[in-house]
Amino acid sequence: SQTIHQWPATLVQPVGSPLSLECTVEGTSNPNLYWYRQAAGRGLQLLFYSVGIGQISSEVPQNLSASRPQDRQFILSSKKLLLSDSGFYLCAWNPLDRGANYGYTFGSGTRLTVV
Amino acid sequence: QKEVEQNSGPLSVPEGAIASLNCTYSDRVSQSFFWYRQYSGKSPELIMSIYSNGDKEDGRFTAQLNKASQYVSLLIRDSQPSDSATYLCAVPSGSARQLTFGSGTQLTVLP
């Protein structure tokens, strides 16, 4: 069966510090991968998605970046965090070879607080 | 800009009642629709998907889709306190089937 791992679960970082969040998927190949952010009391905002190794699409311009160095690994990074980067970061995947009628599976999320 | 709108809530219902959650979407070509449940502090969990006009039932959950009206709803029968959560409607679009989510409706089931 497929599983998605996301870490760390919680993170407190000072303003201006770097960030690296990692997400890996097991039990599948060639997944579509996604990074979302959910600010406190707000909806889910799509940040990045990837349909293959090295292929990254950005939905929202900001000081975050994403990379996909391996088929089942998706990394979210920042060189210098802002207070506004605080939120709940969620990684998700769905199968590349299924039709549109297949929803995402989310990881357990990383709660980031920038202080 | 594709939009997904949900009734703002919060919604409170007594235990055993039917909870009705509603969602409208702007993209007429959307073909599939998803309902996610998110408990406080947790990640969203897929609970229902629907692709065809009409009703789809899964246990106590029924999803209803009306493509002509661009409207999708979720009914929860015999609501339980454990159903208390935020319910998110989502619609896919784009080459990678990116999901656009509504802002969510917070449901509280009162014992």
C-alpha cells in the first residue's frame, strides 16, 4: 500500500533562518506531488506541484522554493523565513496514471511557527 | 481564476440530525468533486468523491452533484459528535489535477 511521510511534525524557526521540509511517498511510482499551506483559520493554498523529477510549477510567488530530486521525494525550502511563512504545510500525492477522478492523499503536515 | 465557495458556517447540529454542507464552483468543465474532512490540528482526509450528476452514498455520507447548477453538497445522516470537524470541498483542474479547495465549513455536532 502507498504511504506518505512528512517531517518534521512541528518546527519553530526564527525570522531570517532557512527552512527545509521533506516529503516522501512509498509504494508508488511517478506520483504527482503537491505542497499546500494552511494559515491559521484559513483555507488550503497550493504552493507548488510536480509531475516528475526536476519538474516544479509554482502557484504563488514568494520566498519559498521546491525541489524534486528523486521520483518520490519532494522538498520545500526557504533561504530566509518571514513571519508570514508561519502555517501548516501539507504535502500530498495522487497517481500520475489515474484519471481526474482520483483525489489526493495528504501527509500528516508540518506546523511551522516563525518567531 | 477557478473558485470554490462553501457556506461559511460554523454549523451546529444536534446528535442524530442530518448535517448539510454546500459547495458551488465556477468552472463549468469540472468533472470530479471531492469532500475532505479535517479534524482540528490534523491533515485533511478524503471522505467522498463524486463524478456524475445525482447522489452517491457511502455509509452515513451522501454526496449530491448538480453540474447544471454547479453545485455539490454533502449530507451526513445520524450525525455523531465524532463528525465534528471542518469539511472542505475540492475541485481539480490543470495538467497535474491540482485541487482548488473551498475555505471549509466547520461542523459541530452537539451531544
